[in-house]
Amino acid sequence: MKRRDFVQLTGLGIGGMLLPASLFGNPVSVEALLEPGLLAVQKKALADVALNTARSGGATYADVRIGRYLNQFISTREKRVQGITSTESFGVGIRVIAKGTWGFAATNDVTAEGIKKAAERALAIAKANSKFQKEPVKLAYVQGYGEVTWNTPIQKNAFEVPVSEKADLLLAANNEALKNGASFVNSNLFQVNEQKYFASTDGSYIDQDIHRIWPTFTVSVTDRASGKFKSRDALSAPMGLGYEYMIPKSEDKLVTPFGMNLYRNSYDILEDAAAAARQAKEMIAAKSVEPGKYDLVLEPNHLGLTIHESVGHPLELDRILGYEANYAGTSFASVEKLKSGTFNYGSKLVNIFADKTQPGSLGAVGYDDEGVKCRRWDLIKDGILVNFQAIRDQVHMLGQNESHGCCYAQSWSDVQFQRMPNVSLAPGKEPYSADQMIKDVEKGIYIAGRGSYSIDQQRYNFQFGGTVFYEIKNGQVVGMLNDVAYQSNTQEFWNSCVKICDEKDYRLFGSFFDGKGQPSQVSAVSHGSSTSRFNGVNVINTGRTI
């Protein structure tokens, strides 16, 4: 499955059914999701088997990941539940450096004997590959942390909530949409728990318990008289939270000046589903956009995808070096541009940072899959490119000696490699609201939510749509628009950024299944921002043909 397909699952009611079964593991009972895993002392003993076997076999470095991955997916349509799937995947991945070369092997035989055999296989692979290694692997130093733990700070484990309660909530959301004029509606709830134990010859034994959740739906309205139909997807964001995300809190709701509700750290799926039906009806009668130059007011749930594609991916060092060329292209950014210290990525307002510790984000962990303690670092500072994303065996290529802590594998059976951390646009420093921003626009469009998109192989020229569009005239929202997409290139777009709302407006967008690599792996990543304005952007009409 291609990365774009995963991103677009937001708009697919049956998206979960399209995912490969091998990604999630073996079907299990709902009760099995709550069974305790191995104790930390048991995992440490098994990890030491792998590390000792690697050392005795000539490895200069080794790490082991014992992973238990739990997933649950609930899907509904109109007044019925379509599917409930619970899965578990459990096993061990072992990575070694021998003769200056990486070797990797994995096993679901989580016994001392099974782990010993996997470590020996990883050693054999490394030694065989060393015949073709031109330069030895150079690992940045990482201190050993001893025995440590990190847990997603959830308030309510989603797996502890009865399936009937979760299914009833989705059906209630469907009913709200139908009551407000929806012709069709489907809703879904993804829940993930990664129980990951990492140990290495550096002296770390790291036990982490990670949770993620994603409610989503698609509402469609048909007009039988005209034969037209419109759909509106959920304005939820996948989050690194527990079930508390599904319990709406009034302080987390943001209301736009034209009555549209947006959400921050909790989500009201009933309210959003009802609004989606009303907006889909409104879209049918809305006028089609006139192409031309507009000032765009982009809310965070929309802008996050633009950040993901035009900043997150092009600043991955492995993509810049050409390692992703066969699968997803390269990047217009280069090591030379970074080292110049003067490459202008955006306006002086643009400050974009990477951070795998952001509370509530999908990428939030204490330590990455190489045992590196996660942190925040700048990618773009005052509009200037200042860093990339790199891991232990890459940073020396940048003249740096410390990993950024953004290594990840989708499961125990996959080798870890450089993945995008949370990449976010810093909020404005001066008090400024979305209401004020709209009042300052003479001719513009407000865009909320994600839509279709296209970007070239170097992450430079692009086109983005959205979920809903509102026309702005002389500081007032005057009605909905259809058929909107904007075109630009990465530098031109980010240099057109003229205003960013303050931290009170800051919210997270998320991509639950972002794909990369060969063989392909997926990861979850968030992108934070406040509502932002971009002046003089080219808007096209997607409904017109030449």
C-alpha cells in the first residue's frame, strides 16, 4: 500500500478493511488485549540472551526489541456495526554490527533458544553483507540509561472501555448525521497499544507503553433532484491519548466566527457528525470558486498535511541522500543548502521544529527505537533551514555527533530506520486570533480539514485541497465554496506566510499510517500549528475541465 493511500484513509469509511492483515498481527479476543505481558525482569533476561550471543559472536554493537503490539478497529455504517477486529503481534527483533556492517533478524519464538538463534542469524547476515560494505557503519555515541520506563500519560485505557460502549458511540454519531440530513455515513475507531522493550550493548534497558487513538467518519448527502452529492470527513485528529480523547471538554472546543466547531485535546464526535451533515448539504448549493490569487487562512487540521508533505518529508536525511528515490522520490533540499546557513525556506515568521516529546502527539515517546532519549530541535529558524532529521548512523554525514532520536520500526519484525518525528510550526509570539486574522483579509478563502493532494518527487511543486472552504470578503466570511485547491512550490508558499495565530489556537493534525521504506513500513506522526495566513496563493477550480 502506498503512503498516499494511508493518508487518505481519513476520508475512507471502510479504510480499516483495506489495511493488510499482516500489519496488525493475529486476531485475538477482546479480553486478550488486557492480558498482562511479560514482566520487565523476564524481558531483561531474554534481552541479555541476544546481547550476550551477539557479543560472543563478534558483534561490536547489538540491540534487541521485544515488542507486543495490540490493535482494535471498530467500523460502522448507518445503523449497524460492520466489523470489530482485535489483533496482537508479539516477537523480537535483533540488530547487530559485525565487521562494520548491519545485520538484522526477527523471530516470534520468544524463548531463550529462539532469541539465541535469531541473534546468530543476525550475525551471519552482517558478516555475509560485510563483503560488500564499502565503509564501516559509524554510530553516534549514546549513553546507556540503565533500566528506565516511559508511558503515554493516558487517563483512560481505550481497551478497558467495553466494545459495546465504543460501538454505541459510533452509532450515535451516525444517528446525529442522519438526523441532520445525511444520506450515508460510516464511522470508525482505531486504537493502538505498543508495548516495547529495548536493550542494547550501550547499557540501556528501556520499557515503554505507548497508546494512540483515532476516531473518524465520512458523511455523504445526496440531492436526488439534481443528482449531486457531497461528502464531509471528520475534523478529528489522531492523537497519542487514551479514551479520554473521546470525552468532550468545553475548554477544548474552538468556535470559528461563522459557527464552525474545531477541537483540541478532546473531541465531540456527536457534534461533529451533526455539523458534517449540515455542511455537506450546504456544499451542494455552494458556488464554485473563481480561480485566481487569494489570501489563504489555513486552520491546523488542514495545514498539518501541508507541513507533512512540504517540510517533514523533504527534510528527512535518507531521502535527501537518495535512499528513498526508488519508492517515494528525493528532495529539493540538500546537505549543501543546509551547510550554507543561508537557505531561505520561508518568511521570518516561519519557525518549524521537530519534537518526539509533544504531549498528545502520535509520535510521543521517551526514547526512540535506538535507545536515544527524545528531544526537540529546530529545522527552520526565522525562515532559514538549520537542520535535518537524522539517526545514529547518519549524523556524522552532517558533521554532527548526536542522533536526533527519530528512529522507528513499525513492529518487532521490521528493522528500525529514520522516520519523521512530529514536525510542527511554532505559534505566533504576539496575541492574535483566527477572528482577527479573518477581519484582516480582503479577498481570501478559509480552509479546514484535509483533502486530496499532489506533490512532486522532490517535494517542491504541489497542489492541496481541503475538507470545507469558506469565502472571505472584506474581513467577513460570506459563504461556502466548492472545487478549491491551491498550487504553489515549497519555498514560494512558506515565504508567503504573513501571520500566525498565537498559542491559544495551537492544535495537532495527525497521520496514523504514514508509509516509507522498502519493504514499506508505516508510522504515526503529528504536526502542530496555529491558524496561519498565506498571501497571494494561486487557487484553481478543480471542477472545471479544459
